[in-house]
Amino acid sequence: MAKKVLITGGNKGIGHYLTGKFLESSDSVIVVARDFTGFAYAGNERVRAIPYDLSNVDGIPDLVKEIGEIDILINNAGIATGNYPETYTREAAEYIVNLNLASPIKLISEYVPLFIERGYGRVVNITSQAGVFGHYDVWYGATKAGLINATKSFASLYGKKGLVINSVAPGPVDVDVIRRSPKQDRFEKVKQRTILKRFAKPEEVADVVYWLAQESPEYLNGDNYLINNGTTSLDV
């Protein structure tokens, strides 16, 4: 049965591959992102593109009303600034907290009543290994750790009422933002800690997210899945 899927940040990177993955399964996809320039699925009859800056947490209830009912929520949108904590401005810290943590929590909270009413709803949150091991961009690592904790908390609160919610925590993924980063020396060190000495392909992460959203047993609930090819520690 075709599902209705909401993917935040589904216009590029992992989100782009996820959008394509769900379309292959005849699902319909709502993509929320700030910018749809060059969006590969523009004009697809099963894709609805909604421009919205998710750092505007207060506007999310109206956004949810515009979107309507969904079966699956993928919280993928997020940023890392690459800044050390002492260089963060107050505005930059507020922005990353709103986008990476407050907005996914608010989206889940808005959809929980619908999921409970139907006795079904799936959520997958895209976190990061930075939320497990730490990160020099302290605000980034902290928001991802917070999202892992929120995943577990929502499952504990509503898992008995039909909500299945998990998170995935990738290491670096071979997408444009990583390829263009000026910190290639650091990424090379991270790569060398993996078993295969390479970064994840975006489709590999998308496959895991899709499985958790569509196919995994409901017993798998409230868990965080590291997708980092065996990396067990990092020099943040």
C-alpha cells in the first residue's frame, strides 16, 4: 500500500536519495526545504515541494496543517557550521538548535496525535555519529545527541500507541558538502578509522532509513543505528 512520506531536506544529499527511494515504491513524497534550485524531482506528480525554513519553529503547526496527514516522517534537514564553540554567535547557536533539534521535535509532536489516532506512524531521525562521540562543532554534536535522546523518549512515551521511531547516526557521507569542505585532512583521519577506509555512499544510508521507515519489525523502536563502518571512537 502506497504511503505518504514527509522528508525534510529532501532536496539534496541523503534526502535526495531518500526521495527517489520512496518514489520507486510508488509512495508520494512531500519535501520541505529552504531552496529547490535544481531540484531533480520538480514536476513529478507524486512529489510536493514546500519551501520553508525549519528554523522557524513557531510556524511549524501551520506548516503541518498545510501538509495534512502523513504515514512516515523523515527528519533529515540539518546543518553543521564547522565552527568551534568560542566562535559561535548567539544567533548562530539559536539557529542550529532550532533547525537540528527543536524543529524535528516539534514536527514529531504535531504528528503524534494523528499517529495515535490511527495506531500507526513511523519516524526516522537523521542524527550523526557526532551525537555519540562528540564533535569540535559542539553545538552540532549537542543537537544530534539531543535528537538521539528525543528518539528514545518519544518511543518510550508513545511506542505502545503505534509510534515506531528510530534514528540513524551516519559518519561522513560522500556528498557535495563533504567533498567541498576545507577540512579534508580531518575527514581523511575519520575515513581511516572505518573498516573499508571510505565514507558511506548516500544510497547506503538511504537504504537503512527506508528499511526502518517501511519494513523493519515494530519491535525495533527507540534505537539509534550507527552507520559508520565500524568506527568506535573519534578525535573530535
